[in-house]
Amino acid sequence: MPKTSRTVVVGSSVGLHARPASLFVQAVNATGHDVSVITATGESADASSILSVLALGVGHGQEIVIEVEGDNAEAVANDLAALLVSDLDAS
């Protein structure tokens, strides 16, 4: 299966916690793709699991890598990256 990755800087003011993490996980699950989040320290999590994403403790301004596997992985990675760089607490 096609696989791609994107490096992004988390834009939400609280990082990937509570609401931003929930919105991201919902978006991941809506894609039907296998998505992983990898921190700068090499910790990895299944992005479809809210508990796994929260456990990473990703803060505002931290750089992470998202890996997407599946058909149309490039477009899905672009959409998820755009979501992560925005301030999901602003709305």
C-alpha cells in the first residue's frame, strides 16, 4: 500500500490535548487510513486512538511526523497536516 509522511508543527495553543486531539483523531478515523504520529524523540502512536495521541503529550509548536498508509495517502496526509498546523482551539 502507498505510504507517505508529513512533518508538521502543531499549531493549537494547547498542543494535541483535549479538543484538538479529539478533532484530529476524528479526522483520522474518517479517512479509513492507517495513520501514525511520531514525536521528535521517536515516540510513536496510532493516530486513531485518542488515548495514544494524548499519551504523547505533544505541545504547541512541537514538530511531529504523521505517516499515512493507504490509497490516496498523499491527499490524506496533506489534509491531516493542514488540520494540525491550524489552531484547533480557536473555533
